[in-house]
Amino acid sequence: GAVVSQHPSRVICKSGTSVKIECRSLDFQATTMFWYRQFPKQSLMLMATSNEGSKATYEQGVEKDKFLINHASLTLSTLTVTSAHPEDSSFYICSAPPSGPSTDTQYFGPGTRLTVL
Amino acid sequence: DQQVKQNSPSLSVQEGRISILNCDYTNSMFDYFLWYKKYPAEGPTFLISISSIKDKNEDGRFTVFLNKSAKHLSLHIVPSQPGDSAVYFCAASLAGETNFGNEKLTFGTGTRLTIIP
């Protein structure tokens, strides 16, 4: 079955540094990928929609200059947390629909745990 | 490989009838299972969960059943209402694998539920 990977699985960094998280679709092409942040009570907040070949679409309240998204190819999207602060510590998950305009079916990555000291 | 599978990408149910969404998993170590509901352009929101020590958990119109021997869980919605139309994801987690107190989740690929008035 289709798999989405994320790298790294966990990262610890100092406050003020930037961290890049990769999301890869391993056996399918994804023109669209989604980035989520996990919050208490199990909820996932949609941060942005990553579009191959064009700018990402950010949800309201998400700073696009802080959370830089680059969809470099049909199998790779990266999320860069710039000038990270302790409040950015969280679990970041990406997902990708396998093909076509429908985004109902989603393959989720295993997530990246970011800890900012 | 997908450890959590939702084999039905879509399901249509008449309003007032019972909706049954199914989910299978392969990792017998999973011990906590969750269902999420997702509307377009939003992140999945937590709906209901069940621990592996139980075989049923009920919350209002929503009931989740767990069959550990079959590695199968299902979500029953009764009676189904138009507002239940959404994409439903099941997810599973392992004991001790948490992120900032939240479960580390492995998601299925989703089932679109459409309630027909």
C-alpha cells in the first residue's frame, strides 16, 4: 500500500534555530500534501496545503513566514519552522491524497516530534 | 505498508438509518483506537475512542466496536443525520507512544460518508 514518510521522526533544537521536516510519498505522486499540528485532546489542526509547483495555502492564523512550505517535487514537501521557539514544540503530521483532485483518501505520515529548548 | 486500513473509500446511507464504518489493522500491539471526523479544509477532529481492554464504547449516537481477534473495529452512527456527512478516519496507537501527552497515531486512509436526506 501507499506510504508517506516523514523525516526526521523527532528533532530537538535550540530556540531561534530553524528546523526542516520532510514529507515524502514513497510510491505515488502527490500534487497536494497537507501539514497538520497535533494538539491536546487528539485534534489535528490543518496548518497549510502544499501544492506542487505553486505557493502553499495557509490556514487562518498560521504564519506563512514562520512555517515555510516548499513542494519541490511530486513526491516531496518540506515544512521549515523558522526561528523556532518553545511554543512551537509539537507533533507535526503530513498527509497526501494519492491522485486526482479528490482529497478524501489520505495517507498520513508517521509524524515528526519537534522539541524546542 | 498500511497498518491501519479502511477498505471502503465511500459509503452512502439514508438519513435516519445506521451508518457502519469499518477499519482493520495489522499490528496486534495497537491497544488504543480512535475515530476522527473531517470536514473539507479542516483537520480531523476527534470523535470517539476505545481501549483494547473493551469491546464497545458508546457516546450518544456513536458506538465503536472492537474485535481484537479479527483486528477489526467499526463505528456505528445511529440514527444518521445530514451533518454526519464527512470523511471518517480511524487511527490506532501503541501504549507508551505519546507526543506531549497525546497519542502517537497511525491513521487509516479514510471513508467518505454521505447521508442522503
